[in-house]
Amino acid sequence: MLIQKNHDITGVGVGLRVPHYREFMEHRPAVDWLEVHSENYFGDGVDWHVLESLRADYPISLHGVGLGIGSVQGYSEQHIQKLHTLAQRVQPGLISEHLCWGSIAGRHLNDLLPMPLISSALELVCQRVDQLQTILKQRILLENVSTYLRFNADEMSETVFLAQVVKRTGCGILLDINNLYVNQVNHAESATEALATLVQLIQSHSDCIGEIHLAGHCVTELGLVDNHGSRVAPEVWALYATALGLFTPYSAAPIPTLIEWDTDIPALSVLLDEASHARGMMP
């Protein structure tokens, strides 16, 4: 199996969103790279026209939100072929998916639902990752997700699960720092223990963390909601600093970092300000 590891994604990027299309098209703002949700560009039209233009000036990362790589039912071969076609057109530096499921009984639930962290699910995800990397001929990254429940049957932590997938398939991890913090608050899971698990993995797989996500969350009476609708919280910045301190001794280059913002989208200048803050923290 040929797994191509592209390395043209460096520094700090932002997610490309429709309200910012015109500004990017007309002014080409200074940002290191752009990430797009893959499914928005499966067809032709305005979205593809914008991406086709911008990819000449910005490295592009494809971030999937609809595949549901862990879905036992409803896992779509057609979706994979559309992703393959898009990757051939865009030639992205990175391709990522979520460690989640989202389809059952012919219905797509339009959410990133948590995996049961058990051995049979691990086998399924490894098979799916192998299949996807074989078709794309490129390494993919799997992202840890925010969750609002855990299964009683769980046999391992999410980071241990991801580490096993990396060891078995050669894929990488997209580490969402905000999701780590959300799960720490919602489930009393230690984010620093999760980072320690990843440090152990990095010692044998030096480039396993292929990308980092930073985003805002919503605080409610019942817990935190990962809504990507505000600036990065101070606690998440602090956890990002901890991650950088732990990972840097083992990394040949700074890990690319993305500022995510998907709801209540502000002026682009706000995202660029967040990106500047992240860039200033990188070694």
C-alpha cells in the first residue's frame, strides 16, 4: 500500500467559510493555509470555483465531516469515490476524517457520534482506514471528537484507541485540543493524561500528530458544547501550550495548527487574530 505523506501544510491556517469567500478571492489575506470541509466541494459550482482559484495560492487541507468512518451500517463507498475525485483535483497537503460514526439503517444522522472504544470497533476502524488510504494513496488523519456520553462497555481511552489505529495502519492523528478540554470537563477525563499517551506514541512514530485544531466552545449548565462559535478559551490556549511543550522535543517541525470557526462566524480579521496568537505560541 502506497501512503504518501505530504508536508506542504505548515504554520497556522483557518477554515475557509462562505462569508469569507469574497475577501479571500479579492485580497488573498495572509494566512499559511486553508482547511475546507470536503463534502462542500464534491460537486461543481460556486464553492468549487472558489477553491479551485484559492488552491493556487494556499496549501489546502481536506477535512471530512460526513463519512462516519466507524459506521457499521451506512458506510458509503460512493462517498469515498467522491472524496477520491476531489483529492485528485485539489492535491491536498492533508486529508482528515473524524473518529466517529453517523449512519444506520439507511439514514445519515448528520452528527459526529462517539465510537464505543472496544476491540471490535478498533478492528473495524483499522480496516476502514486501510481501505481509505489505499484508495487515496495518501495518509489520512483521524480526529478525536467531543462527546456528551461514554459507553459502559468502553475498554480503553480515546487516545489509546487512536494510538492503536496509528500503529496498525500508519495513519496520523488530528489532535483537537478544544475537544480534549470539552471531554475533560464533561467526563472528568484528564486531558494531560491523554497528552502523555500521545507523547509515548510520538517516541516511536515521530510524525503521528499531523495537525492540531483550536476552537471555541459554549458553556452550559449541563456541560460544554463544542460549537466552534467563539474565540479559543483561555483554558484551551493553556492546554495547547502544554501540548506544544510536550510534543516539540520529538517533532522535526512545528505541528500545523488550525483555527476552526463554524457558527456565528465573525469578520475574517477575528480568525486571523486568533491565528496570529497561535503562531506566536509555536516554537
